[in-house]
Amino acid sequence: MAPELLPLIAAFERVAHHASFTRAAAELGVSPSALSQNLRTLEARLGVRLLDRSTRRVSVTEIGQRFLLDARNGLATLATAVGSLDELRDQPSGLLRLTLSRTAADLVVLPHLTPFLDQFPAISLELDCDNTLVDLVASGFDAGIRLGENLAQDVVATPLGGPQRLVTVATPSYLAGRTAPRVPEDLMQHRCLNVRLGAGLYRWEYAHKGRRIDIQVGGALIARDGDTLLSAIRSGAGIGVAFESQVQDDLDAGRLVPLLKAWWPSFPGFYLYHPSRAHVPRKLSAFIDFMRQRLKEK
């Protein structure tokens, strides 16, 4: 393969990932027009059309999808080769790419970010916050952080932070003049604020005296990230669910009111997971050991 094709293939993978020249260009630090021209050059060199372009969106052609799969595997192999150089240095270093939900970032990583960066100045941490589960190897990630129930079977998983409880809350202003729900089924009579997880809406989960149920509430608002959802809940727009640690200060101060408390379910919590393989990069081992120690201290 001609060496000059490699950066063009890497650029194609980023455009396919974002389905957008604008977002891919922002990540790569180039202009959308320059990126578009690079992709046209790649298509001309390969003799195939990789992308379908319209005024509204960019999509990968059928032959482009087949090429993308092989290209991602190749790029992941190169990333592993570069990462293995960490073993030859005096301290862990390099780019550590993590895929995680926004909630996992807020609860698990961001509270400990500054101490980690202080302790490991040679590591650059890239956080890709997305509720969609992705293939770590194909997408070039070193590891991911998700709830344990969402993990695939063929990964190595390390618990982080212990069990989490999911709570149902609303503001006093929303509840004023309304009858608070007494059982989960009463939520159908309320304005509920929901979040999209991957391709589907979250089904609200509850547990009480050995009975577990889940309910698909009406979507007065549908958010794709935890920050938007929490802002809407705190604004009084309706009833929502969140992890207890996210809203504990609001509950203590009376800014939010607990609802259906007897039904709040607990989950095993978040796990850091990575592909099952013998060689774990030092940068990832350092991050795992650091996070386990920090969360143990809490």
C-alpha cells in the first residue's frame, strides 16, 4: 500500500464514524472542504465510491462498509502497535481512548481526572461519551466504562465504584397541584422525562418485595445525554430518573423530591472493560489501578 493512503484511510474512518464531514473535520483539525477533497482523492486512488453525499447527510456505500470494516481492524492493529511502545518507556504514556456513557464520565472518571493527569502527565486521555455500545477493537478504543448488565461476555471487566441506586425524582414546583405517584403505574398519568440509550428509549425499572417491573413511560422530553436530562428535571419540566449520587445534594437541599422510594432498584454499578488479551498496555493498567485505588478510598 502506498504510504500516503494511510492518513486518507484514517480520515475516511472518522467521517464514517461521525457521518459528518463537519464533525470529523473538527476532530482532525482541518476544514470540511479539505477533508472532502481528501476523501475524493482516496476514492479516485481506490477506484470506488466510498461515500454517498447529500446536502443533509453523509452515508457509507455498500462497498465502503466492507472496506471500513477491514480498515478499522487495520487501524486498531496499528494503534495497538503504537501503544505497545509504552512498555519501552520509563513511565506509562500515550493516548488512552475510552468509550463511556456521559453518566459514567460524570460519576466515575471526572471526579478523579485532575489527580490522574497530575500523576501520569505522559498519558493523554480521550473520553468519547456516547450511550451507544461500540466494538472496542473495530473502533480503536482501549477500554470502555458501562453498567455491568450491558457488557458483552468476551471482555475482561473490572468493577468501579460499587453498586448504584436509580431514583425517581421531581421538583416541588412540578408536584404542586398534582398527585404524586404511589406505584410505578401511576407514572402514566404524569409528564415524564426520558433518555435514549442506543437505539431505544430507556424503560424505567423498579423493584419491590421481590417484584421487578419495567415501564415504558410517555416521552414529554427525550434526551440523549445525562446532562440535558438532569437540567430538565431540575427545571421542573417533569418526573425523571437518575443515579442517586447524581442528585443527592438536590435531595438533601429539598430542590428535588424523592418519588416511589420503596421501588428504587439497585444495580451492580459501573465496570471498566477491555478486550480479553494477554497484553494490556501500561497506560491502561495504570488507569485501572489508579481508579480502583481512588474509588476504594471513597
